Amino acid sequence: MRILISNDDGYLAPGINALAAALAPIADIVVVAPDSNRSGASNSLSLDRPLSVQQAANGFYFVNGTPTDCVHVALTGILDFVPDLVVSGINNGPNMGDDTLYSGTVAAATEGYLFGIPAIAFSQGTYGWEHIDDAARHARDIVERYFAALPRPYLLNVNIPNRPYEQLTSVVATRLGRRHQAEPVIKAKDPRGKDIYWIGPPGATKDAGEGTDFHACAHGLTSITPLQIDLTHKTQLDALSKALA
């Protein structure tokens, strides 16, 4: 198996290093990741400037761009083969519910999926990297178990509880939960007295019932949510067609 690995926390992050170490025994891996933390970059591409690619001493490639840039550049400019799988993560903290729309971790996997390649995004349930090596080992188990089990291509969003490996025993299929609207921005002053704004915290969970990713992780279960890219609001197509008639 040949796997392309990326993330949004940057090539130095503990999550991507643990994931690469865990997957190396079962696959030929190539790591192409951002040069720094690009959390919240979503699916953005850098179209206003050229991108540079450098290689670290450990063989990882790093790019001065977004997670989507990294996978795009890897697939169209660095690799001379099509990988069997694109894996993103392991993210420092969860990517569940509405957060998946903003997530650079999910975006890196999505770019692989858009190229017709199976892709998996991995995140930890809480922040802080606790038990990251256990999460990486669990991620390898998921790759080995599900790589060939689903119709291709697929895009999976996986959230792993921060627990010892021995406690990571249950994996459930989930849907995305929902959050309430985000908290207001935080207004401050820069050193010159100008107004500046920090993006506020995400909203509290609104739909965290049984069957959601929020519910699974809250109960110590690994959540796997299959994602799709078609944003068409199909149930409104008829109403729109009638309105336009």
C-alpha cells in the first residue's frame, strides 16, 4: 500500500509524526504537510502566490500553504504515482459536527477524495495530544480493517477518544452532530490602539444525541462518519423549480 499523509497542524506536530510512524510498517508513506499550523483553513487553495516545497531531515515535505495546497501539490507535482490512500491527521482536538466545514484536517482528506482516492481524516476527541501514540496505533487498525471494505472512493471522518490503546475497543458509524451558532468575536486593541477581533469560541452542541459523532466520543467510542461533497439541497429542488417556472 502507498499512503499520502498530510494534516493542518504542521509537519512538526506530534499527531502527524505519530501517525506516520504507525503507518510506516504497513505501507510506503509520503508526508506532505503545511510548514506551520493551518487549523481552520478549510478547503482553501493559495491562488495569490507561488508555493514552495522543502524537505525536512526526516524526509517529510513541508509547504508554505494550506492543507489542501499540500495534497494538491503532492498529487499533481511531487508524486510520480497515485497513492492508494490519503490520510490526514492526527488532529490536535476533535473535528465533529459543523466543525468539519472549517477543518483543515478534513479538507486535506477531501482533496484526495476529489481526486478519486479513498481518504480518511483522523482527529483526537480532546486537545492536548494525550495518548497520541495509542490513537495512531488505533488509526492504523482502522486503515487495515476498512481500507478495502468500502465502495471507492470514500471520505471518512474519524474522531478517536484520548484513551490508552487497550480502551479503544469500540468503533461506531455516526452522523455529524450540530452546534448552536458561534460565540461572538472578542474585540481588543492592537499596540497602536486600533480595533482588532479574535474569532470567538464555537457554539455549544445543539444536536449531540445518540447516533451522532458528539455522542459517540462523549461515551468513549471511536466515531467514523462517512462524508460526501454534494452540497445540493435536494429536497428544495422541486420548490425552486416551481418558483422559477
